[in-house]
Amino acid sequence: MELYAERGFDQTTASDIAERAGVTERTFFRHFADKREVLFDGSATMVRTAHDAILAAPADSSPLEAALAGMVAGGDLLKDLHDRSVRRAAIIAANPSLQERELLKLASMTDAAAGALRERGVPEPAASLAAHSAVTVFHIAFARWVSAARPPGFARCVAETAAELRGVTSA
């Protein structure tokens, strides 16, 4: 993160990252496929966490509420990482290829959420609609969370953003 902030993403090499971390370039590539993955390392854990939380949501939860529970659980992984998340968001915003990778991460989360909802017995298209809506709420809540100097908890950002969605759809 420091190197990306200092030099820019495009000007930072995997070798630079390895050197800063005190490891060989070979060791770096054992852990990361490329230098982009440094920024997306926790994505799979977040997707699994969201999926599992959707499955664990109360049986009487609506599809959207279950999917939102997954987004809150995924976001809880970030609770102590606000400053890092702010830096990461700025790096991604400055690079179109990283923005594309971020969208792929969100698509993966959407697929996992829809899959979990189908496992709960939610039929299509409701499963996909709820999953897409919940991930959109996550995305907007995350942007609100990283832009706040004194952010509320991530769950609160999700709840407030979900309330905005409900307001838009009930009008």
C-alpha cells in the first residue's frame, strides 16, 4: 500500500513489493499471482463469510434481509481496517484496471450471495434480484464508509444504505 501510494500502482513492481516486505520475488509469487492481488487478497474470505452468513440468517428473513446479513458479515472483516481501506480505495480509484478487478470481486460476491439464497430455497429471479441489490448496498455503503472521516460502523452504513434503497423502491 505504501509503495502504491508513494509511486503509483503502475510504477510499482512485484520486485519492489518483495524488497519492501523483506522477501524474495519468488516468495512474493508464491503468495500472489500478480501485484494486483495484494489489493484483493481478502476477497475470497469476504465472499465465503458473506455466503455463510446468508445461509445462517434466520429462516424467516426475506431474501433481501438474508443477503444484507451476508454483506454486514463480509463488511465486519474490515472493522479494524478503515485507514487501510481508505488507502486501498484511493489506489483503486486511480487505476482503471484495478477498478475492473474490483467490479469482478463484486460480481463474485453477487454470484455467491445468489447461490446462498438459492440454497435457502429462494427461487429465481428473486435470488438474483436480492443478491444484486444487497451487493449494490454493500458497494455504496463501503464508499460512504471510506469517505467518512469519523465513520460509523460498517453495519450502520449498510443499514442506512439499505434504508435508502427501500425508500427508492417504495415510492
